Amino acid sequence: MNDGLFYLYADLSCSLVMVVCGCWLLTDRHIRRLLRLCHACIAAGGLVNVLGIVADQMGFEDISYGHVWPGEVMTNLGTALLMVNWVCRSMQRHREASSQNGS
């Protein structure tokens, strides 16, 4: 497999995870507004990445995503894993709160 394609699809998948997790964490009321604003920025940046990659692959005129650098992929991977962990903790908090309210 071509290294460029590997990095491209790795960046695409990490960016999709960041968009989904960022949108999920925007709904968590236990997080301060400043952190939710940060999650909104991460989700927006991930969405721009996804749209740029898709537009480049579909061959839209005058849109060139360019070469995806391994450092960018590693940064996005770290952010995506951190956000998945945060979403899991948020879901666990919601389950604990609903079990306490139901008891």
C-alpha cells in the first residue's frame, strides 16, 4: 500500500472520530463552557479536514488537500484517542447518574 494513501485514510478516520467525539462532548453539561468551546473547535477542524480530504479525492476543481504529513496524523490520532476516552467517561457518568436517579 502506498504510504501517502495510508496517511490519507488514517487522517480521514482520525478526523471523523474527532468530529463525532467533539459533537458528543458539546452536549455534556458537566464540562465547563471553555472546554466545550475547545471541543467545538476540534470538531470544526476535524470537519474541515474531512471535507478537504473528500473534496480532494473526488477531484473538485481548485481544491487540493496536499500531502498529509505523518506528524499531522499522529497529532490527530492522539487527539482522537483522548476524545474517545473522554466520551467513554462522559457516558459512564451519565449511566451512574441515571442509575442513582432510578434507585
